[in-house]
Amino acid sequence: MSRSVKYTVVRQYEGFVPLLRQVPGFVAYYWVDAEHGVMLSTSVFEDQAGADELVKRAADFVRDNLAPLLPNPPQVTAGHVVAAG
């Protein structure tokens, strides 16, 4: 990976990929079907500032577009990357 990746966010909903790509520091996005109705998304940024910006934009996107489908907030885990392969 050519960029220095230091921070990531994991979210259990999706639908805002074009929005995500506009966030400064965006590196990568992964969507996982964990089966049994569970979907996971992982967003990778160059730093925490980009991840924090996505949290704000994602909340607005869900409120404006997905609120009836997602009555409960997602489980969000975030932190500094300590190892990458």
C-alpha cells in the first residue's frame, strides 16, 4: 500500500460510497456480507480527521436517506491501525 494508513472505521450499514470517496484522506472501502443478515463496511483513511468527517457525513446520509430502514444506530468501532499486510 503506497499511502500511510493510520486510522480506520468499521460500520454495519452501507449506501454512501460516492459520498465516502469525496472525504479528504480516503484510502479504501470494503463491504462484507457476514451472513445471517449482517453486513459490515470498513472505511480506511490517512488520518483520524478523514474518519471523523465521514462519521458526520454518514450520520446525515442515514438520517436523510435510510432512517426508516435503519431504526437502530450502527455499531461503530474506530481506532489506529497497528498492523497491515
